[in-house]
Amino acid sequence: MSQFEKNINISKNTISREMGDAFVILNVHSERFYELNDVGKRFWELISSHHQFDEALSILQNEYDVYPDQLREDLWRLVEQLENAELIYCS
């Protein structure tokens, strides 16, 4: 299984909310929050609905005007950051 075929799961210590124009994710253990842009928010919605990385990537490519390689790289970097912050885990 490639890294892009992995399931991305939301950690139990995570709360996400829209706050005005912002979308934030809170790690309740560390009490640190993270703000996502529109693409990051949409990606979060997709992985929250149990989409694999590749499925979410395909949906986002159809919704946004962006180069596929750039989107894949940016999203995988986001996955790594969210995983390091213990907001998600991959299986």
C-alpha cells in the first residue's frame, strides 16, 4: 500500500469548528489550535467522511483549479503536519 492509499482517521483528542471566517482544529490534550484555509477545510471534511487520501485528492482536483502534483504535495505536507500534531493518524 502506498502512502497515498492510506486511510486518514481523526484522533479522538480533536475538535474542529468554524469560527467566523476561519476553520480551526483543536488538540484538546496540548490545547493548541490550527487554522486551515478553504482547501484544507474541504480536505478535513473529506477525511472526516472516511475518504482515503487518493479519493480526497481526486475530489479536490475536480473542485479547485490547481496542478495535480502541487495539490498532492501540499496535501501530503498537511497530512504530515496534522499527524505530528496528533490531530489525525494514518492506517
